[in-house]
Amino acid sequence: MKGAILALLILASGVCHAEPLRVGLESQDYLPYYRALPGKPAEGYAIALLQRFAVHQGLTLEIDTLPINRLHRTLQTTDRLMLVFPDNPAWSRRLKHDVQLHYSRPVIRVIDGSLVLREHLGRGIDGVRRLGTVRGFTPEAWEERLGTGAVQLVEASDIGSLVRMLLRLRIDAVYANPEVLHYYLATRTELGGDRLQLDPSLPMVRTAFHASSLAHPELLEALDRFLEEQRAELVELRRQHGLACGPSDLEEQWPACAQPQAIP
């Protein structure tokens, strides 16, 4: 009897002290995908997905919220972080130096595009002379025109500042993720989520959020399996977070939208 009780105590101790899955996130408000700000609980679709993955692996999720430069420095110089999310092989090359990171398959597929005021939809690329984006966000789709000087880049600290500049006609378009911008409009303003429109005639890129790791490729392999095995549950999770039928959702292998339509 004593042996059985001891075994149960050992098992309970193992559950209580499960190894944490330590994930580094850039300090940013990027809802509905994620919001990770110092001193506040992380939230959003990506956080719920990572939480489910941690439970699936028998781990406890532990989030470190850091500015982008400290995030990569911590990953490269300490063993604190097991994963960084979101990441992409094309992002932050200067901060990654020559470090060979491992990457998961796409975890979340997204579109980054050019949004304009509803009444300016369809003006065309020559109608954009000043392009706004959040500071540190690279407008890949506009690189050529930015390089020739045909378009001036205007940076702001947050989405709200960009919306105000667009409404005052200080910029002609905002380069951002449409779901993030529409979420901001719907939840933080009285304008309505459709006041700004993704203009299909303007440059956009299709990209993806991956997880990256320096020393734990086995975790990335486990994440890849999880994404495949749990795809139905993750479709429902996207619906719960208001991502169904958005432009980015339609890029997913299994969209949450009941009647997906192709992007022009």
C-alpha cells in the first residue's frame, strides 16, 4: 500500500513539475493572431494554438515577451528559449547573422497587403505615393518602387497611428495584414471593419508564420505532426478567433471559411 502511495506521489510530482515549453514572442499587439505585451497575459489564436501543442506534448507553455532584437539575441546566446514564434526564414536576416536555425512547416498562412480607404479602392499603383507601415515591418511587396523612390515609406509605432494618417490623407495606403487591421477597426474604433479595404490591384505577398529553433529540431518535428493531426480542431479554433473567411484564412490548406472564395 505504501509503495502504491509513493508511486502516486512520484507521478503527481512529475505532472506538477512538467518541463516548460519556453517560447519567445516579439512584444507586439497583433490580434487576432496574438498580443504579447510585457506584464500582460499573452492572448490570441497563436497563443491558443501553442497552448494546445504544449498540452499535447505533456509540457507547460511558458511565454517570454521580448523586443525583436533581444528575442534573437536571447535565442542565440542562451538556452532560455526553445522556440521562437512567429518566425520565417526570410525575416530579420540581419539579426540572425549566419546562425543556422531550424524551421517548422507553415503554422499560420497570412497575406500582407495594401489597404486603402473604401472610396479609393481601385485607383491603382500610381495612386500610392506615400505608403504607411508599422515600424520594423518590411513591406516586401513594395521593395522595387521603394527602391526607385516612386513611393515614400512612412513608418508609425502602431496600427492606430497608421489609420489616423490614412483618414487624414497623409498616406495613401497602409501595408499590413488585413485581419489585424480589420480587427483594430472593429474593436478599437467606431469606423467599422470595412472602412479600409484590401486592394487586390496593389502589391501583396503571401507568407507564413513558422516556429524556429536553434537547438530543438525535435520539437519542430512534433509541431509539424501536431498541425497535421489536429487540423480539424485548428480550423474550429480559427473560427473562434474570428479568422474564418478572411483573405489569410483562404490561403490555408484547410480554410475555416464554409464557402471559400479565391482572392482576385
